[in-house]
Amino acid sequence: MRKFAVLALILFLLPLAACREEAPAATAVPEASPAATEAAAEPTAAPEIIPTEAPPVATAIPEVEVAPPAADEAPIYLAIIWHQHQPVYFKDPETGLYAKPWVRVHATKDYVDMAAMLEGYPEVHATFNLTPSLLRQLEDFSGGARDVYWQLAEIPAEQLTDGEKQFILDRFFDTNRGIISRFPRYQQLLALRDGSADPMAAFSSQDFLDLQIWFNLAWVDPDWLSQEPLASLVAQGSDFQESDKAILFGEHLRLINQVIPIHRKLQDAGQIEVTMTPFAHPILPLL
């Protein structure tokens, strides 16, 4: 019986011994030296921060001296090209009237004046690109064509219908507000329209007449406004008469008729070169 008990005890202890032999040995942790322990116990001192002055903020752009070009430095060749273009505007086949006035008023404001200005500097050369779509419409105006704005401006103010008055109120301020502000009467008419609950009722026949004149007068270049016969109209400013329209549109037609001749004159003199593009130049902006 005792043998049996001893054998049972041995069988019970053998697995435990095997498990203990298979367990991995523990890694020994070295003991810290007393000096290291004391050092670790002490708080770490924060690093000393030394303040530095902020860099000065520049309050002015320093002047930079540009050295003059060397005597043998190659010159810069600059090409001045003015692109004179208007698209083809709708022309009513029944009335023969163009829907927009922009060919006419750009001729009175820009196309003659820019060439005439260059003529005053014969040593300056430039290139003008005149599109066929512009030239065709200029020739049409020279031959008697009109636009809707021109026709409405020629109607006596006292004979305007309500529809014609509304069109004038809506469209006869179609110019840069800076230009309108140059002329006190034109600015006054704009303020009257914008500040009235019923502009058509607020405008008198004289107001409509003055507006008919001022829209077409303001679209003339200042060089021509400073000369007669338009200088007198500018000086008068208000209370225009129907007969003043003939003077105004006579100048419009004169300037339209001058666009091609003045460019031809400068071209023949060798001061400018005239170039062309396809009729309405749809591809030119991409180039």
C-alpha cells in the first residue's frame, strides 16, 4: 500500500518537474549603481533660453542703382501693334439699321485719334491691324447706313414715343461712368434717371434732347471735343436745340470717313504698317 502511494506521488511530481524545465530562464536585470540612482532621482534642469533680438522689419524699399547699359549691349526691338476690330453687328434687312452703334462711336472716339496721335511723332513706327469686318461696316456707314441709336437721337425730342423714350433712358448711358462724370449735365441726367421712381415722367422734352446729344457727344475723343465745332456744344452743356444734332452727326460722319484715309496716309509715309486678319478673325486670339 505504501509502495502504491509513493508511486502515485512520483507520477504527480514528474509533470511539474517537466514544466519547470521548459520554462524560459528569466533575464537578469543589472542593478543600478548608487550614483546612477542618485542622478535619476534629481530633476533635469531646463535648458537655458537666450533671448535674441527680432530682425528689423523693412519699412521702405531700398533704392537699387541700375547700371547704365554697356556701350556694346544689344538694343531692344519693340513692336507696337494696335488691333482695330469690330464684329459684324446685326443689320435689320427691313429698316437697314444696325442694332448696335459700336462701329460708329469707336470710329469717333478711337480709330482716327490713335492714328492722328501717332502722326505727331514721326520717329515712332507702329503696326495697325484693321479687320475686314470693321472696314466693311465703316464703308457702309460712309455710304449712308445708320444704327438704331443714331436714328433715335435724330428724332425730335417732342416727337418721341414712350417706347423710344424708354430705349433712350435704358441705353443712352452706355458708356464709362468716369466719362459721364466729366460732364456735369450728363452726370445730372444720370442722377435724375437713377433717382426717380418714374424716370419717364421725371424727364422733360429738354432732358431727352440733352440726353440725345450727350450720349453721342461723350463718345467723341477729347481731342475733337476741344476743337470746333464740338467745343461750343461742350461749353454750352445743356439746353441744346434740335439744330445742334446736325453739327454733332456731321462730325461723326467726318470722323468715320477719315479712318481709312489717315491709315493710308501713314502707310504711304512709311510710318505704319497695316496688317490684315481673316474676315472676323475668330482664330487670332488663340495665336
